[in-house]
Amino acid sequence: MTRLSVPAFAARPVLAVAVVFGAVLTALSGRYGYHRDELYFLVAAHHLGWGYIDQPPLTPLIARVSTTLFGDTVMGLRVLSTLSAVVTVIVVALIAREFGSHRRGQVLAAVCAAASGYVLGVGHMVSTSTYDLLAWMLIGLFAVKLLRTGDGRWWLALGATVGIALENKYLVVLPVGALLIALLVVGPRGVLRSWWLLAGVALAGLIALPNVLWQFQHDWPQLKVAGGISEDDGTENRIMFIPLQILQLSPFLVPIWIAGFLRIWRHLPWARSIALAYPVLCVAVLVTGGKSYYALPLLLVLVAAGCEPLIGWVDLHRVRAVVGLALTALTSALFTLPLVPASAADLVIPVNKEQGEQIGWPAFVSTVAAAWAKVPPSERSTATLFAGNYGEAGAVVRYGASYGLPQVYSPHMSFADWARPPDSNTGPVLLIELDRTPRFETYFRNCTQVGKIDSIVSNDEDGTALVLCDGPTEPWSTLWPKVRQFY
């Protein structure tokens, strides 16, 4: 049975919410500085290809486009990220419409999305999650349209979106897999008996094929990265999963997504697979030890479903509703946007460590330059600047020239492929190490700490050791595979 009727789209008020949301992100986009991942994307953007060790090619490509069009600055880099988040807010309202929400329900859905911590956080910066979230919301929209209308042609839209999403981040297989399992369990299974489904799968595969081939040719490095995440962080991810499901979107939105789940399950039987997909996805994330935010996008779909039944409560409790939404927006913004002075960011870092990762990179490179100055000038032509991770290396690439620093090398992620020190570099090595460990120092002679990063906040770089060694114990060509890091 088809369900073709939906309310009119509340275009003007929804667009107004989205514009205000975008204006806030734009106004604050340059307040701190680059995030460590953004520094990595900037370098990757100059090594465009069909894949990287830890990601498909889309986000670095978008970074290249954004800086080319809008300027090679923090704000220029983030323009397309902001636009992606703005479109995400609009899509959430469209999903609410598909669930039967009228004008006020659609506007409330847009406001809830714009006020949520996760949408604000990924919209503020450039990350794979930024564009992944938009893809998930579009998949949710097209899936609801498919179930509401029974029109198999929506599988093509789903296939195209999934294919593009796979060129950005492989996590999209999780919600798609969860939805397919939910369809098999609660139906309607009729949408699975369609040639359009095969066409959608073929389209997704065709779009994703270049990166799949790249992964195959490079021995599937993404699996090594995923294995490292699960091994290193899996236990912590499982322990914190439920609390972060509540905190990362916003505690104030919990009643709305619960209402959305119950509304779908009780009153929209054609869409029950959408509701069931969320707990199925949660189980998959817990089993694999993935990060809590992997499941958050489906919560936004439930939020969209829960807004229409909330309108009656809002009419009876207008003051509470306004205060609740204001608190949602305020707390979300406080912990995800650069509202507090950089020197006071320690107040919010315990809740959102990504705030701290945008602070202090120019000073970091300045300290590295002071340590490099301790390398005798006569030995610098054969000396090596070695960064332990891609954030440190990206910072040196970005700011190092103004301090006279040489090319930096790092064995971390795709930096290991872009360049390694020549074997002629037999002289001193300056190591940038988060912690002094034998992991690196055993490969170098006579290592002595000559400096330490003193950040103004408690971020990952605070306390980083700058260690000067006499030289490598073996040629870089044989040493490089031994120090390579996939996570």
C-alpha cells in the first residue's frame, strides 16, 4: 500500500533556521585554529588520489576545493563544512515531513538538529564525519520515502548516496546493514523484492569501485586502521557508549528521540524498520568496539519522528519548551564551539577534547623550531625532523616555513607514503614524541630530550617531548617499515 500524501514543506521557516545556524558557524569558524585532522587534510589535499591509508578520497578533495574557492585559511577551509551542516539541518526537517510532521513539527526538527551538540561539533570543523552525517541523513530521507511510497526507484537514490558516502568513509555500511536487517525482521520485505534494489547496489558499487581497487592494490590498509581503533580504544568505547549517546547529541533531546521511536513503533508500522535499525546499529558498534558517535546519525532520524507529537506538549508548556531548547543550544554550543577564550578551554575539554586540538599549533611549531636550532648548522643538511603523528607533521608543514624548518617526515598514516627520509640523512634526528618510549628511540643513537611542548591547555600535545638523537641506527629505507604506524 502506497502512502503518497505528506504535508507541505515549511520551506521559509526551516531555511531561516538553517541560515541562522550557518551564520553562527561562520562567525565562529576562525576563532581558535586548525584541528589536528584538518592539518592532515590540508596536506592530503595536495596528494590527491583514490585513497589514503586511513580514509577514502572525498574529504581531502573537498578541503582542496574549499581552500581554492574561499582561501587557504581556517575559515576558507571550513566553508563547505558549514554548508554541509546547513543542508543536514534542512534534511532533518524533510525527514520529519516524511513522518507526517506539519509546519511546526518540521521547524522544531530543524531547531533540534541545529541545537544538537553533534551537528554543531561536526559542522564547525572539517572532518570525515561532517560529510558522513549529511550522507546518513540523506540515506534516512530516501529510506523513509522508499518505505512510505513503496516506490522501488528510491533504491537508486539510496545507491548513489551510499556510493558517494563510501568515497568518504566506510562507516556507511553500518546503517545500511542495520536497515537491511531490520527490514528482514519487521518488514515491509516487499521493498527487498525489486530489481531496483539490485540497480541501487550496482550503482553504489560502481561509484565506490575506484577506492575499493585502491584498497585492494595497497593490501587493505583501512582494515589495519580499524583493527587498531578496536584494539586500542574498544573497551573504553564500549563502556562509554550509552552515556555518550545521551551526551553527544544532547540530554535535552532524549525525550524527543524516545518519543520518535515509540511513535514509529506504535503508529507508523510501515516505518518500524527505521526504528529497529537504531538498536541493531548500536549492537554492531558495541560488538566491533567502534566509537559512540557511529550511531548518532540514526538518533537524529528518531528526533525527526518525535517532533510532531511534541507539538501538543509545547502548546501546553511554552515556557518550559523555550527554556529547554535554549539550554540545549547553549550547552551544545559551549562544549562544541569556540565560545570560551582559548586560555579557558580546559573548562570544556573534559567533555569535548576536540576543542583543545584546535589550540596552540603555531606555538607548538615555534617550540619545535627552538629545538631544531640546537642541531649544529654544519649537520643540518643531513639531519631529519621526525614527527610521531600526522597532527604534529601537519602543523610543521603548515607553519614550519616561517620558522625556517626543513621538510618534516612522519611514519603515521598516509604521511608514511608521501615521503620518507633519504638514506643520505645520516645526521641528527629531532623526534617529536607525545611520550618518550622505546617505540621510536631504539632506532636512533644517543637520544636526549632538548625541549617540551607547554600548551596553554590540556590537549594531546601538552608535554610532548622534543628529543634530539645523533642519528638513525640503520638506513632509513630499512628503518621506515619498522616505525610505520597505521593507528
